[in-house]
Amino acid sequence: MTTSARIADILLTQKGYPGLYDWAMDQRRSVRPATWDEVALSLRAATDENINVRGQMLRRWGEAAEQARESDEGSAQ
């Protein structure tokens, strides 16, 4: 996880959100899932403009977090 992703995770957690990965996935759940660029704009607002990334970078963060979770689940078994 990059430094900015860690900061985003901390800022979201401090505001009562479940963390960057869960927050981003919640943002994408709807009848019409938000694009990653729309989610990135929401992240900017949710972090009081402390985190300003494009959707492509946010998607990479999400993929990396998902791989880490799968790795953690595999090693726990």
C-alpha cells in the first residue's frame, strides 16, 4: 500500500468509515456503480481534500488491498 493509500485509510477511519478498501467498495455499490473517477472525487471530499488521486490510482489501491486480503486469508488456513 502506498503512503497516500495509508493516509487515506487513516483519514477515513478517523471519520468513522471502515477504511479505504471497504469505503471504496461501498461507493461502487449501487444500481449504477460509480466509476473509479467518481469514487476518487468522493474520496477527495471525504478526506477534506487531503487525498487527491485519479480513479486509475484508486483502482490500483483497491486491487492491491484485495490481493493482500486474499493472501492473508490463504495464510490463515
